[in-house]
Amino acid sequence: MMQDIMGNMDIAFPNLGIYLKNVPKTFTVFGFPIALYGVIIAVGVLAGVLLAAKVAKLEKLDSDLIWDFAIYAIVFSIIGARVYYVIFSWDRYRNDLLGIFNLRNGGLAIYGAVIAAFLTLWVYCRRKKQSFLQLADICVPGLVLGQVIGRWGNFTNREVFGEYTDSLLAMRLPTQMVRAGDISEKIAAHMAEGTNYIQVHPTFLYESLWNLALLIGMLLYRKHKKFEGEQWLLYLGGYGLGRAWIEGIRTDTLFIPHTAIAVSQVLAVILFVAALAADIIIRIYLKRHTTPTAVVKKENAE
């Protein structure tokens, strides 16, 4: 039986019968507090780079290219994630410009990181005289793995959750441990008298599981791709499809200024449609411009 009063550091999944006591947000090393969020993100980044380096070797490409690129990608992705968040949360920072540089209070947007990472990759490929599409195909499995792991940082931070639900995966969080601005009217209306928790969609979990499925699909399809850049399009479209519906139930959504339109949801839909259209068009083009002789040679080579 679930408790009506939860401990401040507890997290529960009532319909799964799971009650986790004392889930920490930080731990100390030699007296210095370290946020679990940062550790989980770091683990996700390292795992992602290792996977990308492994894929590079499978593609007969020097894995040092991936490690060199990773240094730039990490720096500019953090900047991009912060810039994206600040732009669409400007009212929060217009009177506190120094707060823009305070990352300890959160405020990183994954789409900002992704956009910055791909722009960095494009510049990197130009300077190294490498194929952007080839390297993008190699890097995106690692990017997805990083997202799979990184989303669990939101779990320890008690953030990135959705509206009220009583579904199988419903999650309970003590109200004292979440940002007041993330508690919507719908969530508040379902708070039972005499309790100290909210019950919500664990959207961080939805996105982590969606990305895991996407990663498995990408790895299984890697040897069967029809053209350079198809894995990249699969990521843009696949992640966009999942993010579009997940963003619709989150309560910490960033909106296009002066509207009630979720910017990341719009971007996700655009990327899904664009990636799907590009894949279809390129496949049609290749089918029309591939001669029977070329097909036979390719099959013999395999």
C-alpha cells in the first residue's frame, strides 16, 4: 500500500507497486556536493562517443575523428542547449542577465544541443575534408544512446514530467521537490487532500524508452541503409515523431514567444515530415538513376 505522505526524497510508481526511498539528487566527494544529474549526463556522453567510435571502426573509418569531434561537440552542444532555452524563456532572464550563465538552476534544451552538434559537425567536416553525411550516420547512434541515458538525469532531478495520469506508469513526486511552475492546474486539481505529492506522466521515461527503441532500429538497419545520410534522417524523423507526442503532455514546455505553441513540438513535427519526405525523394531518385548493371555489380561485390 502506498503512503499518503511521502518522504521528501522518495519517488513512487503506485500502479507498478514500486516505492523508492531516499533517491538522492546529489552526493558528496571529500565534502564537495556533486549533482547526480551531471554525472548521468557525463556517463551518457561518454557512452555515446564510445558507440560512435565503434561504429566508425565498423565503417572502416579512423575512430580518432570521432574523439576529436567529440571535444568540440560537447562544448558547443552545451552552449546551444542553453541558448535555445534562454531564447524561449526570455521573460525569466530579461531582468537577470547574469542568470543566463548560472547552469546550476537547470535550463538546457536538448533540441538546442542537437542543432549545435550538427552545425559543429558540418564545420568540422569542412575543415577535415570529410563527408558530413557519412559522419552524421556514424554519430547519430551515439547521440541517441546519450539521450537514452541522459534522460535519467531528469529522474533524479524530479523534472521533465507530464500532466496528471493514473496510467500503469504513473509517477508520484513530493511537491516540495519539484518546481512550482511545473505543477499545472490539472495536476493540482488531482492532488488528494491530506497528501503531499503529485501524480504525473514520467515523460523522461517515455522519451528514454522511445530513444532506446530508435537506437535498436538504427543499429539493426545500419547495414541495410540505401544511401549516406539515411541514418541521420532516421534519427531526425524518428526522434521527431516521438518528441512531438511526448512534448504535448509535458508541463515544462517552452513556447514560441507570445503564443501557446510549443516550440519543440513544432520543430519535432517539421523534422519528422522533412526527414520522411527527404528519404522518400532520395529513394525514388536512386531507383530511377540506378542502372541494372550497377545493381548487378553491387550484388556481386557483396
